[in-house]
Amino acid sequence: MSEDLFGNEVLDVSLSKDTSRRISNDMEQVRKVAQRGVDGTTYLLGAKSKVYQLVDPNRMRPVPLWEAGVVLQLLDSGMFTRGGKTKTMLCGAVRISVTWVNVPLSTKRTLSRWAALRVPQTWAAAADQKGA
């Protein structure tokens, strides 16, 4: 048994072998990956939802697990879309068939709105008063 955030006991649940997606609640990670897509990082999607990054026109490299999870999360939410372009690319010495991941204009607009968000000063003052 282990505890949740509030100290309540919860059962340990082991993940199955096919659990390949990790959902991130870290908005900074989500914003960072979405911004990379907007800024020109080309993500590629292989078999079994394996995520790669384009290195040059013929080569790619796998992305870290946390980044792959966020890319898949953005695909599921519609902030990224699967492109129609499919190509066989080199990853090391292996040839892998991949599909391009596109960034729609709506994602660029969403990131612009997120960039304009600020924490109200009253929140900071309240946190200071509580000693947080």
C-alpha cells in the first residue's frame, strides 16, 4: 500500500506492458513541446506510437520518454495532428516508416494566449501571507 497526496492509503497498481503513454499535468512541459513544434522542430510518429525528431532530411532520432508522452498527449487533444506525409527514415542504422506530425494554426494561437497569461498579484500576496 502507498499514500496519495493527502495521506490516504491507496492500492499499488502495476501498469501493463502495453501502457506506453504518460499523461503530463506539467503545463510548462506541454507548453515547451508545443512551442518547439511551432518553432520548427519536426516530430515524426512511427509504429506503436514511437515519437522521433527530424535531424536532417534523411535522419531522425528518438525523443526522450517525457517528450514523447507530451507529443502523444498533444495529438490526442488536437493541438498536434497527424500529417499525410509518410516516409522511410534512418534512425541510427535502422530504416523506419514514419508519419509527420503537424502543428495547426489554432495551436499557434493557443500558445500566444498562454504567453499572455500572468499570475495576478493578489495571488502572490495571498501566498506570502500564508507563508507559502
